[in-house]
Amino acid sequence: MVTATQFLAFCRTGDRMVYETPYFARRSLLMGAALGECLLDDGTYLDAVIDGLWCICEETTWVLSAHNGSDHPGRPPMNERLLPDVTNPYVDLFAAQTAAMLADILYLLEDKLDAVSPLIARRVRLEIDRRIIVPFMQHDDFWWMGMIRKDVCNWTPWILSNVIDVLLLLERDSWRKSEGVARALRMLDSYLAVLPEDGGCDEGAGYFNMAGAALFDAMESVYQATDGRVSFYEEPMIARIAAFPMHAHIAGAYFINFADCDAKPQLDGQRIALFGQRTHQRNVEQFGWWLEGQRKSVRPVDTPQMSRVLQSLFVQAPAGEEPAGEPFALLPSLQVAAWRRGRLYAAAKGGHNGESHNHNDVGTFIVYVDGLPEIIDVGNCVYTAKTFSPRRYELMNTRSRNHNVPLIGSNEQTAGREHAASAFEADAEGVRMNLAGAYPEEAGVQSLFRSLKVTNAGITLTDEVELTAAQTVTFVFMLRHEPHLADGRADFGKLRMAYDVDLQPCVEEIPVTDARMGKNFPGTLWRLTLTTLPARKHVHTFQIQVEGSSYGKLCEA
């Protein structure tokens, strides 16, 4: 069951999962029943399909409680947004996904449903039309359409890929179908307009399923429906989007996890492989097939997206070894760079603090050894009402004090696009950038140049800080393993870090209590801080060495 009080929980307590857990469970059960009926073809699961369809048609809304009353003209005042308004249907991510799943089920089983009663499919078509197609065709003011706001995100391709499928599968009016698909493609242009030229996703690799992969779904549906006459795969920008997950891969299940991204996201390897195939990028295709080969089930990678499950049933991933990865990867628009040197992997970012799903983390970096995390980005937490509210930067995982960036006195970095790195320069040897712009004016930062030099032996990190008045600077290192301190040295995991002996160290144990963070970093994290005495100028170098490497060679490098 999904209930009104479960829906109310988001506004009452900020808890999304009270409603989302039964909401997605209901859809997963229906999808499983439909696939079971297709496989057995004997009526065993048909009643379960009918009950599932009817239950979902009876829901007042297909919109998640967290998305109810999203920013669009005509929305009710806050005190009327506790529950959905049946007279003012909205199209969010999962209303569109629900409609596409129902369209898939009708495509597969409508004749069987009609044999029971033609009213079943008629009801499903009616609900999809009034909840999805009519609002989509009549509204220009849903924010994700890109007509009244330009700051669109993964919502745009994720919703449109599902709307396009619904139109292609169910729409009987040829004019309405062609006009609807063309309308969707114009909206996708708005999405492409905000993407960086390097094809990266500032929401993080974990959002590729809903961003780049959803864009692929939309393009592929149109490609298939027109027998390839409408194709966008030759565009260089589209090829760069396809390659992003490969550039963000560290090793095994781990990916670069800047912004709201899990360190071990569940990416859809088949989408990446087919995207690479269409854009003639053999390395991307091979990476996607290897990733798909790690899956042990055809169940959805994330939410119940039936079209992807159907495709996975009929395309088997060829066996392959994990790709070696690139020695150096650079996304210049995002200002993200990554290096592989022997046992060492490192990545760093510049960028700005107004990115989608932003964390205040300009200048942060991560270090892995033998494919395992050592200096980390703590990543994502379970979403609540606070996550996407003005109180976002009260959360532990979004604040700069819990990223590998300096604190100036008591000042952390500030949110906003204007708070950005400058003079960003990266090459195969390392990176250098000025972080001064990421801090508030009251911090008094005239310049803060951070450089990383990367070798097989380790990393040399140097921070040069110039302030308008004498203040302390605290250098933060978020660690996967407990640091053990000696004079001017910290040993943690497979790394040893040498630092100036006049810095005051402090170690904080951080038990991981958030369920989502715990899937990536179970147990305990550690926060090591090294604080200076007050001064106007600070120059400090940190030698971060892989165990077994020569310290002399590291310093020399």
C-alpha cells in the first residue's frame, strides 16, 4: 500500500523513504509480474499484473512526495502542498518513469488484458494521457523543460526519455506523436546547452544513469523508431558525453565521487556499452561491457526502469577484463583531472560551488592505492527534505570542513557559482589552481594556490596562502583509515604523509551512521586536521608517499 500519511511524512519530518519505499516496491512487483507472465504465457501472473496496474491507476499522483509542488507556475501555496492536487498534475522523474513502465506492459500484454476486460488497458491509457501526455503537451512552465529556467539537470533527459517511449508505444494520433517527440527533442537541446563542452556531468558519475544514459535512451528510441534516419551520434559532444563514466572510473566498483555521488555507484554498463557502440568509441564500449559483466541480475540497476530491464534480457554482455584505465584524464570544462601512476590513483577538482548537486569542495582531491580508498571524498547521504533546501550546507557531507580543502580561520568555502577556482592548469604531471575565490570575502584570502605533483611514489601537495590579516589555516584530510601520528608524520592505510612539525595535528573519528554512506564506506572514517599558527602568509608542503616507495625519490620528484 501507499498511503496519504506516508506521503505526508516528507513535509512532516523530511523523510523521503517512508513514501518512496512502498512506491518503488509496488512498481518492482508489477514489473516482475509482467515479465513472469511473458515468460510463462499461461495466466499465472496475469491477475497480479491486473492488480498492479489498477493499484497504480488508483494512486492520486505518480509524483514522489519530495517532488510534489516542484517549482512551476500555478503550484499551490505551501500549506496546500502537503498532499497532491489531482486537478493540477505535474510531471516529475518518476511519474514519467511510471508511465513508460505501464506503456511497456500494455505493449507486451494488452491482448491478454483485453481478454479479461478491455476496461483495463483503456484505464491505463486514460491515466497516462491525463497525468503525462496532456500536461507535457500543454505546459511550457515545468522548470525541467528549459523554457522558463536554463539551469536544467538530469531531470530533463530522464523525464523526456520516458515521455518519448510513451508517445512511441501508445500514441495513436500520428500528428500528436510526431509533434510530441519533436517537442521533447527541442527540450533536450536545452539540456545539451548547459552541459560542459568536455561532456562531463557535474552531478557526478553516479548520476550518469539518469543524465547521459537517459539522453542515450531518448536518442536511441528516436533512432530505432526512424530506422536510423534521425541520428545524433555523429556529434562530437555526444561522443564526449558517452565517454564520461570511463574517465571517472578509478578501479573495480570505485568512481570519482565529487558532488552528490556515491564512491561505488551502480552504473548501467549496458547503456554505456551501447552508447560507445553508437558513437564508434571502442574503448567506451569495452568499458561498458566489462561493467555490465559485473552484474549478477537483470533487475534494475537503480529505480524500476522497465525498458532497460527488457533490453538487458536480450543483449548479453561479452566477457572481458577490467580495462587498464587512462594514465591521465582531464575534463577541462569541469576542471577535473585524474592520474594513474603505478599503484597510485589520484584525482582533483577546481570548478565552482554552484554546480548541480554541489558540495563546497573547490580544490579537493582524492587518493586511492591498489584500487582502494585512502584519502577520500565522503560522498553522498540519504536524501531528506534538508538536502535540497536552504539548509543544505548544514549537512556533514556538503560542507568544506569535511573535504580535503583548507579552512581559513573559522571560514569554510561558500556556496554559489561565483565562488570558483581560477588559474586552473593541469597536465600529466599534476595540477595547480587558485582557490581564493571559493572563500567568503570576510575570510580575507588574497590568494590560495594549491598544486599537486603526481609520481609513482606518491603526491607532493603544496598550498601557498596569502591573507589580508594574520589568521590560522587548517589543512583537512578525510581518511578511510585511522592515522597514526609521529613527529611530522602520519601513517594511514597504505600511505605515509610527512608535514611540517610546527603544524598542530588533530584526529577525529567519524562513525558512519548514514545508510547510503555506509554502503560505500562502512564502519568509520577519520578526519585529520593540521593547523598553523596565525600569520598573513603560509606555505606548506605535504609529501604523501605510497608504502614501500622511496621517500628520497618522492621528494626529488
